[in-house]
Amino acid sequence: MVSTSTKAVTTNILLYDLRPSTNVSLDDIYEYAHLLGALSGLANRDRPRFFTIYSDSDLRWLFYMVSVNWPQDANYIVVASLVDLIRLLTDDIKGVALYDPSVPATSNLASTASGVYDLIPICYKPIPNSLYTQLVVGGPQLTIKISFVDMFTGNVTGSAKADAYLWAAEHFLDSKLADATYLGYYIDKWWSQSAQASQAPFENLAVNHDWIIKNRGFVFDLSPWDDQAPNDDPQQPIGADYNTLITLLRKSYQQHNGTKFSTVSGFVPWLFKYVNEKHGGVPSEWRMTHIMSAFNVVIDADACCVDYFANAAFFSHYSLTQGQKRFVQNPLPSREQLIQQGFLNEQNIVSQKTYCLYYAGDYDSAAWFANKFKNLWDDPKRGSVPVAWAVNPNLYDRFPLLHPYLYQTRTVNDFFVSGDSGSGYLNPTQLFEPRKFSSLPRADDLWIERNRFFYNKFNIKHTGFVINGDAGMLTNNSDLMYTKFSPLGFTRQQGYTTLEETALIPGTRVPSFTETDLSDKDEVKQILSYYKPNDVRFVVFRGILRSASNYADIAEKVQQIQPNITFVDPYTFALLARIHLSGDTASNDDLVSYVDDNLPTLVSEGDIIKVNFSIRNEGWNTLNGLHLKLIFACDIEYIFSWSTEIKHGDIGTSSYQFQVECDQPGEYKVKYQLFRGNTSFEEFGNVPWTSSVQLL
């Protein structure tokens, strides 16, 4: 355990060890994890104050936090019992949300109520040593503020489970007491009676509720299938779960009138529910994603079986140490570098090789990211072969601790792309009308805006895996949508396009590729089978939870047999594809990254603003003779001459001064980009920088 400090400290943090034990019942495992998840959400709502040890991963991150001195000068105070913990956190707890073990869905209602009303969820079990007996009947004798016991009978839908969620949707979503931006799809108390629970004690996922409770979100667990009754409620009318899910998602959409995406943390609990009667695990995943996408919901996919994730509420505060920082990647390769590497000749003809890209995923879940990624990254062979590390940038919201470390410790061969399907897992064609399941208006512009923010922040220019599942073939509309924020291409799910294996999206210089899943048997033989002699070929190989050593060893063996197969980074891959497919020697000119500025976020009318803009030239031409347009408060446009010459790979910085001319207080979008004459650099595929400013 971490020793406590004896010096004066700035931060006292409570520490409780809740690693599941085989010495306690499945009921207790769930109920203790549930309680700790709620306590974490409440105690860590405003600042990091309470840390739970739930798995070995939590210990690793605890020691890492100590090594980087965050929280600053932390003093960890080990708490011996839950009763002691409750007493120490009494100021955060306003009472109890009591749930009914005979209607397991009420455990999730208790989580939602806990976030909304600052309560802790307790199962009604008036027996010796239960949490109810320890904390309500005895001990601190907490007050029951809301009780779901005997509240739902099935008199509305024929299912007590469905009735419970319909009541919760009306009570918490319609009223906006719960924030529909934060949804949790987590198995309810039924887990403890599942036949599989004893073999998977970590998989109750009740500790994961902390993030939803911190943000006063909404937790549910409903089957996505409408053709059978779910195994946790087999007597319900067929379709009751599904219809309730659709109602809940529609209310979530209506809460913010479709003006932003919601994120659902969690996943179909396929290890325990909703599968094996008529539907398997993957079809259930795809069905869930198909439905969620229709309601502007992206998935932070806590999927079995590395999906337990305590302390998100705690970790999330680390982002405050980073401020508005941008995470800048390695520069794109120059034309001269590609010639030196033998990939291109002086006439800009791409060399006849098979170019392979390693996609290293799947990191579309904060849980997977926190539990697995650092060990795979801290590998002695990392950097010996180029790898596209596929980390969904929106995971930063829930687990910001790892991103700074990755960007600081990357090698010249480490690059970052997004994972499943960008800044959140969804099916992109479901953003266009007609939207099956919802019939809602199209949301492609909203998706573009969301991804532009995250891709800019993390300097991402390639989408590693566009997955469309049950939503069918990718379309010209969905392809064009990705060109608006992913200028150096995207890799699509195999079999989901009518385009060639490698193709430019019509009317653009954005390349698209097709992925191939790496075999679990003989990867070397598999990759060799894709070699195309006397020709140029681009192949993406997708690996899941593989180490840098694994990628390096495979590449070494392949190249010993066939040296004309070469492994490149995602941006070399894209630049070569662009020039090969277009035949245009200027296709890789005029590419930039907006890497820094010091624009204020709070201003008043009349303020004189002195600002520096820093821009890196990623293209193959030298940049000069440009100007920069800034749209600021009240949407007023300022135009500055950009006189700084920038050669490839260099960062140019220019300083300007302007006066705030806006007299209408409020929040405004900020946008800036380079122009050549009247042509914006957006037209060359560069995403403008966007942020916001508050006028006082």
C-alpha cells in the first residue's frame, strides 16, 4: 500500500481497498462495488478526494500518480471499513436511495437518483451484516430519501423492469434532473444471480457508475432486441425492453433538442444477458450501436472482459493540470525524407512496394485504455517499427491521465489515429436520413463539429477504423463527411464500400483504405499473402491489444522473407496514397497543424488583445504570402497578414493585436485559419481551429 506522508501536504485523499474476494457472496460483491462507485462519484465531483483500489490496474495508476506528483503532495489515508468511510464522507452524502432486490433494475435507478440527489445506493436487505443493516438500521443510520421498494409491479407495460425505466425516464430525463449527456449502460443487480457471475467477479461493473454519478447522468440496462423476451425478465411481453430503450433514447435526445451528442459508457452485458437465446455477442453489439447512433449517442465501449474501471471521477480532474493544452504529434514526413527512404523517386512516382500499416487498437473504451494500454506501450521494442496507435480522443474526458504520457514518450515511429469511428463509436450512415429506429433529422454536421474539436486537440488527421455494423454499406455522404475532419484519410470496415481497396474520395484528395484483421495464427504468412509484386499496394492490418514487440517481431520476419513489403506510419501511408492515386505532384502541399495560440477565453468590450499564433507546415511546399482570418466575439472577423515563411516541418509564430468590439455578453465560437488569397486552407483539407470565448 502507498505509505502516508509525514510532511505538510496540500491534498488528503481517502484510500479504500475493494478488490473482490471469493470470501464474500455475489450479492455483497455487487452491493459493495455499487456503494463505492457512488461514493467515488460524489466525493470526487469537485476535486480528487477518494481513490478506490478495485483491481491491480488501480494500483499501477496509484503508483504512477505518485511518480508525477498528482494530486500535488497527496497524502493517502487508508480507510479500514465502509462505515468509517461513510463517516469521513458524511458531508457529501444526503441520504440513501433504497432499491428493491426483487426488481433488479431499481439498482440502476438508485444510481441515477444518487447522482441527482447526492445519495448512496443501498439494497433493501434487512438481514444481519447487510449494508442496509450496517448503514441504515445501525451505524450512521442514514436517512432514506427515496425508496424504490415495492414501487414497480408491471402494471404499466407488463414488466416491472420496463415500468421502472419508464418512470425513471419521465422523472429524471423529462425534468432534466439527470443530464442525458452522460448515459451508463451497465448490468443491474441481476448480475449477482447470473450463472456466470461467480466466474467473473469483476464484471459487475458497479464501480463504473462513478463517472455517471459524478455528472448526474442516467444509468440503464435494457435489451436492444425486439423479437424475444430478455433472459433477465423472460415473462415480459416481447418488445417491452426494446420499446422502453427507444423511449429512453428519444427523451435523451429531446433533452438537448439534438444539439449535441450524448455518450453512453458501458456496453451490452453479453456475458450475462441478451445473448445465446437467438442472438450472439457481436450481433448484439452491432444492434446496440445501430440503435444508439440513430439518437446521437456515441459509445465509450466498456466491453467484456477488461471493462471494470473504478476512479474515472477521480482521474477526470487531471485534465485541469493540462488546461487548454494541445497534444502535438510528430511532423508529417517531407518529400525528401520519402525519397531518401526509397518510397518515392525524384519524379514523384511511388516505388513499387506493398506498404503496410499497423492499426493498434481497439481503444474505444476508457476502461480498456486504462487497464491495458500503458503495459503494451511500455515495451522495449516500441519505436522499432511504425505503429498507428488507435486511441479514441474522447476517452480523454473520462481518463485524461494517459494522454500526456503517450505524447511525451512517443518515438519517431509512434503516431496516433482515432479508433472506432472517430471521437466515439457509432455507425456513421445512421447520421443521415432516413434514420432507422428514430426517424430524427440528420446529424452529420454535428458529427463533423465534434470530431474537429477532438482531432484538433490531439493533432489527429486519420480515422483508423470506420465501422458501420448493421447499418449497411458506407455511402458517398458518409465518406464526404469524414473528409471534413480526417484530411489524411480513413480506414473502413472490410466489405463496407463499393470503392477500391485504396481510393480517393471523389472530388477530394482524401484517401480511404480497407482494413484486414490480423490473424491469431500465422500473421507472417497472412501478410506475405498480400504482397503484390511489380505494383503499389496499401494494406492496413488491424491488431487488438497487441504489444509493440508483437508488431515488431512480425514485421522483422516478414521483411526477412520479402523486403519489398514495408511497414510505414499512417501519415507516410496517406501521403504516398494521395500522390499515387491522384498523380498530382501538388497533392501533398498546403498541409498545416495549428499547434498553439494564447487567445483569452474571457474578455470584455474594448479589451486590447495581444495574441501569438503558432502553425506547423506539414506540407511539401514552403508557406509564404498568406493571411490569417480570425472570427471572434460577436462573430467579428479580423484579418492579419501572415508574413512568416514556414518550411516543411517548421513551426512559424506570428504576433498580432486587436481590440474586442463586441458589446453583447455571452459565449461565442472562435475560429481561425490560413488563407491564400480568397482560398481558405480548409479547402486544402485542413481543419480550422475552433474554440470559444466568453464576453463578460
